[in-house]
Amino acid sequence: MPQTEDRQPIGDPTLPMQAHSNDDVGAGKRPPKQWLILAVSVIAVAVLLVSGIWSRVSARTTLRAETAQAALPAVAVVSPKQTAPADQIILPGNVQPFINSPIYSRTNGYLKKWYFDIGAHVRKGQLLAVIETPEVDQQLQQARSNLLTARANLELAGITKTRYQGLLKSNAVSQQDVDNAVGAYNANESIVEADKAAVEQYSALASFEKIYAPFDGVITARNTDIGDLINSGSSTGVKTDLFHIAQPGKLRVYVNVPEEYSQGIKVGMTANLSLAEFPGRKFEGKLVRTAEDINMTTRTLLVEIDVDNPQGTLLTGSYAEVHLAVPTNASTFLLPVNTLIFRSEGLRVATVKSGRVVLSDVTPGHDLGTQIEIVSGLKPDDQVIVNPPDSIVAGQQVQIVQAALPGDAK
């Protein structure tokens, strides 16, 4: 009986044996919270691994791209500056006197005296120099003596002819004698004319001993001095130009106009001249004539502009910039001169399109010093390479560094 009382009913929650059974069950299963922590940890480790691998791949790809980019040659480019249709062009011109003449001698001799030096203003007909010609003087004296002799013979022949013609009426002389007398008179008359021509010839040569100014002007050169041997300008020997005379009261300015502007050149149009020695000052001239012919070598039209210079302000031989109002329908482009490529194929520029080099043929216009005008061969959106290397070829890949056209606002 007592043993029966010590037994406890199965399933009583207060019994220690029942608690031991619950711990054994917990040891076989994990709670959901622990599984969630484990999953998050695994995902975090995977994310870290993927992130590290991705960063390395990305860095390697970036390095390759940067290396390839660095291997491309870097070039600076400019965009052509488009100009408005030109209504004025500036061209170089040479200022020349309206008349410019070297003065030669027409006889041989020695310079006896000169009266004007360089810079002297002379009038037409003024005596410039005297030449000694002793040979000519002697020849003139001989010609005059021959003329006197011929005239004496002619006078005697005339008396004889008259006498014989009178005697013929009384049959005192024959007709043959009369004819001989008439013939002698005619011959002596011809000799007188020849000797007279010789005197005039040597008189003319003697008159060339004096050198006179052919027109009003300025002596710009004197190439002889007293005692110099003078050879006449008509001789085959070395010619000596004694003086140079220029007429600076009116000046001629010759200008070579490019072919593309030739149709806008009209006789009578006004031109303005500017010279370095007169900053800010303009001299007005008038276009008086053109060559009406395009020079095949320079492809230019030669024109002449006359400029009044009554005070002698402008000096002959000066360099001038000629401003001509020549309307055109086409606009042009300006580029720095260091963009040009000179090759046997012609003048070219290198442009960049889609990262590659394109070589374009261009036609130059005016050379403006640091810039040059391009008449054809460019577009407004072209990117022109500055200082292109000699080795540059079409199709070459390059990387662009933008540059500004000289004179542009930064």
C-alpha cells in the first residue's frame, strides 16, 4: 500500500521528470529568431564578397579605359571664326611717283659741272649739268668750215652758170659748156645742203653738252661727279644715268587684287591709304585703271590708284595699306596661321570628326599676320587642330583639348 502512494500520475506538470522531457525537445529544434540571424549574416558576407569583386573589376576596367585614352595624342582645336560678307578689303600697295625718269647723256665726254643734288626741286628746262665734249666741238667747227667752203663754191658755180647762159645767146660757148656749168652749180648746191645737215647734226650733239630737267620734279639720285667719263645713252657701252627725277605731286599706287574680288573692282571707286608713319590718318585716292587681265602666276588683278600729293607729304617708294570697298556675296573664315599644313598636295588643315582626323583642302585669302582668311574648304562647325604634327594622317584617333581663337573673349 505505501508503495502505491509514492507513485505520481504521468503528465503532472509539477513533476521534475516532466521538465527534463521539455529540455530534450528544445535541443533538437532551433527557434525562428536564430535562423533569421544566421540568414542575415550569410547575406552580409555574400554582399561583401560581391562588392569587393565588383570594385576590383570596375577599377580594372577604368584603368584600361584611362590607359587607352592616355595613349591617344592630345590636340588643341579651334573653331573657324566666320566673317560677314566683306564690304572692305585691305591690300598692300607700292607708292610710286606719277613720273619717274632716269636722265642720260646723249653725247660722250667728261662731266664739267653739276648744279643740283638729291632732294632739290627743279623746274622744267632748268640746267642740271654740263658735259665737256672737245671731240664734238672740233667736229662742229670742221663742219662749219666745210659749209663755208661749199657755199663759196656754190656762189662761184652760180656766177659761171649765169655767164655761160648769157654767152650761149651770142653763140660764144657751146651748149655742152652751158650744161657743164649748170651741172656744177647743182652739185655744189647739194654739197652745201649736206654740209648744212652736218653742221646741224654736230650742233645738236653740242647742245647735248647741257643736261636740262625734262619736267618739274625732285632729284632723287645723282650718280656722277665732276670729271667722270660720261657715255651716251645711245652707245653700246656702259650707260651712266646722271640723275633720277621723280614727280611726286601726284602718286601712283599699284595694288594686286585677288581674283575672287576682281568682279567688284570698278574704275572710279574711292580707295583710302594708311601708312605706318601716319598712324590714324587716311589718304584718299581714286582707282583710275585696271590691267583687265588676271595674272596667271599670282591670280591677281593689277589696279592703279592715283593720289594727290601737292605738299609732298607722302614719299615715293613707301609701303601703304589700301582699303577698298568691294562688296561680296560670300563670307569667309579666319584661322590662326599655325593651323595650316603645307604639303605637296597643296594647302590643308586637319579637322576632328568623331574623334578621328580629317585632312581638308582649303583656299587661302588674305594673310592678316597671326590669322589667315580661308575662302573655301571649311564649315562653321569644323574643329581645326592647332599646331598639327608633321606625322598626322587622315583617320588617326585623337583626343580634343578645346582652344580659343586669338582675339576671342575668354
